[in-house]
Amino acid sequence: MRTFCVAVVVLSLLSVGQPAPLTCETLMKPRDTEGPDLTGRWFFLALSAEHCITTTVLDVLLRPSFVFDVTSMDAPNVYNSSIKITIDGHCFEESKMFFYKDNQMFEVDSNNTALGKASVFLYSGCPDCIVKRMDMIKALILISRRKVVTAAELAEFETQARCLGWSKPQVLRAEHASENCRSYHDIPRQEAEAIMQSIQHKVSEKATSMQEKIMKCFTDFWVFVYNTVS
């Protein structure tokens, strides 16, 4: 009896020291705190989609890395995002304007007026992360000020994807060559063609493993669905 009482006390202490897991109801709620200051640099770290084929193709064919440098514009709530995409060591840069207010992000027209359906920022226990739900393309993305998040922060993002019944998140590359970035439109045609041929050659080499990975994608998807509903 004495041993049993000691065991109960130990288990009680352990349970007090560990927070209860967050429910899907909490994880799926739009962020209810004041939105983050978006200006500065952000790293695109992970992606989940409604169908695993999206993340599989991203893994096999491209495996790019993304960096966003955000600056505020003169118009209220309007920002410019300089997007740097690194593929096979080559970095390309493009700019895109958007409207941001109350943890919602919109595309803008030529007059910087918000349009379309908003991408919503969801709850995140990560202090310097954004979890953005994009219903228009059925994707969930994890963005952070850091190049790498903790295992616990990534696990929380995976749980959010599971709550939606979407694919297991694809963790993107952490390597970034943003210092040598150029707009694709500013690269001389001959050089641009050589770069694209190099990338296409690498893609064709990787494509041989595409069939196997697609099959694994569908297998993982059904296991994922089974675990979600069981």
C-alpha cells in the first residue's frame, strides 16, 4: 500500500510538470493576439497541403528554399515582400505587394486595394513564427524569423496539419543563397537558358525516383487518414 501511494504521488508530480496537449479546436483558431510586425526577414520552413502530391512534387522536383524580406509601404496596411527563391544553388528574386490587417493577408490590385479571399494566421505556440492557412490553394505554411525551429514547434505544426486531415508537412531546405539573388528578368537570355537547362537536368535525374515517392505519398496519406479518424 505504501509503495502504491508513493507511485501515485510521483505520477501526480509528473503530470503537473507537463502541459496538456493542445486540442484541434485551439490549434485551428485564428490568431487572437495582436498580429506580429511583419517587417524584416522571414524563412519559409514547412508546408502541408490538402493532397500529399503537392509536397511530394516539391520534394522530388524542386526542393527550393524561400526567404521573404518584408517592408511597409506608404499606404496603410500595405506591404511589399521581396521573395528570394533558391533552386539548385541559383537564387531568383521577385516582389509582391499584399494587404495585411487583423492577422489576415490579402492580395492587392493595382490600387493596393485588398481583394480575394484572405490567408488567415492561426494559433502558434512559437513566439516568432507565423502559421498561415491558405484556403484558396489548400495549403498550410510555417514561417519563422529563424532558419530552424525546435522539434516541439515543428511537431505542433504537424498536429495542425493532422487536424485538417492534410498531408504530413514537407520541411524545406534551410540553405539560402540570397546574397547573390537576381531577378530572373534581369539575367541575360543566354545565361538564363543555361541555368534552366542545368535545373532541368537535375530535375530529370531526380524524376527517376518520382514513382516510388508518389506511391509512398499515397500510402502515407491513407495511414495519416486512418490515424486521424481512429
